[in-house]
Amino acid sequence: MWALQAVRLPSGAVVDVTVDGDRIARIGSGTSFGVALAEDCTGKLLLPAYIDSHVHLDKVLIRDELQEHDGTLAGAIGAIHERKRGYTVHDVCERARTVIEASVRSGTTRLRSHVDVDTIGGLTPLEGVLAAAAECSDIAEVRTIAFPQEGVLRDPGAYDLMEAALEVGADLVGGMPHWEVDEAAQREHVRLCFDLAERFDRDIDMHVDETDDGSIRTLEMVADETLQRGYYGRVVAGHVCSLSAADDVYAERVIEKCARAGITIAANPVTNLVLQGRGDRGLIRRGTTRIAELRAAGVNVIFGQDCVKDGFYPFGRGDMLEVTLISAHAAHLTTRADLAFALQAVTEAPARCWRLEDYGLKPGARADLQLLPVPSWEDALRLQPPPEKVWFRGRLVAENQVESVVYRRRA
Ligand SMILES: [Zn+2]
């Protein structure tokens, strides 16, 4: 048993937090009395460890080996093909492990990775990420999504591979309906993915409408299918950029359906800020979905890292504090309530779509925690410090020390 004394919570409350085994035992003022292993944390902030619920661990860190392209989503997908053909399990595993470790150092202990499942790379990307997940199981929990990056109908054979992926260990069913050639094929793509999810009793996490084209409307297909099949709370739709380009009346109708279906929206502003709006002049759109309207409608909204130095995005370091700061800029999040919402988007909101009951700062929750050298969440966002300590299942798994000195000339 060990304790953190006089630590600040995001609410501003100053409490003691006692951990017993892998669980939080007690939270409250003076509740660590008698605990021998206790650390004074005056002036420091305690957060639950982040959840990065939208990342592509199979593709991370390949950027230096790719041809330059036009910077669009389509350009990036094409540029990766050759590299993907050359993947080995070892190569994918090494890169994924590097980013999992970086994520843990930055305070993330749960990750959900999309993994390409298609006829170019077969199951090699999945095998690589599963190997990294197993290797890192002492520091983080990694779940995987069988993601048909090249389409299902557009890539004959991909559907069988998705089935095989679920059999060998992928946790969720992915999808990318807007990538199909026409509306009928998009609808069929959605239907097939739900069939697979139902058959294997898995949740669904799809890439949906990652385009500036407001006439692309597969989010509504996903919402309709979710309602029809009673998949409430089990579906995540990622990106949904085209919702911003659709007219307001249509968008309101779809947002209402998403709320009713319990769909989580993975708005990933970090990548969409650079991928979308490339055809615009003058007022260049941000490319993000209708984050404020989704929030106002009570839809569960999360922010993910999505990409780390891959064909889509040259930056990224598995740091959800950085992701949240960029997302706050993209979505006009500046008030205290806005910043609290931003924190939710990388903690409680992904926990909800993972359907975790033991997440957060409460007695009985799994002790996945991080201690930051600042007194408040607002200052954490502003100053971007790495966490001093990170715990996974109650065990210390990372420490960061930053030292900087200013040398003044004194008279
Ligand atoms: Zn993605």
C-alpha cells in the first residue's frame, strides 16, 4: 500500500490518494494516515492516465522511407502501399513498441490501435502490433481494431482477412465506408462490418467521412445501422469531417441520431487540421467535425493522436497533452468548462466508449495514474510538462525529470 499526500485533483480539491495493489483504495483529505509509503505532493496535479483511443501503431515512424506526396488523405494512403508490402512482423513490432513506450512516458496507459487489414499487407501489421502489445503488457494495455484501410468491396479479399484478424486476436471491427466507390457500396460496407461485429460479438470503431465533401454521408448509415441492430454505446465513428461541410439542417438530424445511438465521435483534430482543407483558398477550413454541436447534443467526443510520423502526419509523439492542446486550438476550447471538456476527451470519454467501469479518480478504480508538476489542469495544458510519474495497475512505470536553468548576469 502507498499514498500520495496533499495532491490536487482537476477539480481543485486537495486530497490524499491511497493505492492498494492495482486499485485506488481511498481518496480524501487525511485518508492516508498510517500509510508508511507516502509521498508529499503539495502543489502537484494528479490525473488518471490518458487513453489514446485512436492511433495507428502499424504505420508509426515510417515517414522517412516514403515518397513525398500531395499531403491529402488519398495521397498518403497511396504513398504507404510500397512500404506496407515490405512490412515484417519484427519491423512493425519495433516501431509500435517505440510509440507505446513514448505514450507511457507521456502519461498514456491504454491505447486502441487501428491496424491495416487488407490484401497488401495481409495480417502482418496486426501480428506486429499484437507482438508489441504483448511485449508491453507490463506498462500498457493495447487493444486492436481490424481496419480495412483499402476498403472492403474495393479490395476483394479484405473481408476474409478481417474475419481472420478477429480470429487471431483483433479486438474490434473497423471500417472505412466512404472509401468505397458509390453510395450502394458504402451502405454494403457498413452492413458487412456490422455483420462481422455481430457474429463475433465485438464493438465497432470505423473511419467515417474523412473528407471535405459534404455530399459524402456515411455517418448517417452507421447511425441507422447502430439503431436498427441495437448496438447502442458500442460504436465509434472517427473523423466525420464531411459533417462540417454538410448543411446545418442535415447535420443536426445526424447528430441527433448519433446521440440516440450512443455513438462516440473520435474527432482527431491533430491530423484533420493538416489533411483537410487542402483545396481551399482564403478562408481555409479547419477540417474538423462539428465538435461544439456534438458536445452540445451530449454526444461522447474523444480526441486521439491518430498518427505518429507516418504518411499522413509528420509530427506526433504519443503525447495526449500535446494532442489536447492542438485540439483545443482547433475547436475554440478556451473557457474553464471548455478545458474540462478537453480533459474528458482524453480520459473519461474514451473510458466510456471502452465501456470501462473501473476508470478514473475514485475508490475501486484501477490505479492508472499520472502526477504532473503543476497545480492545475489549465496550467498542464499551457505549460505542457511531462508527468513526473506514471503508474499502470498501481505500479510505477515511468518517470520524467526536466531540468532547466537560466544564467543571469548579476552586477
Ligand atoms: Zn485514423
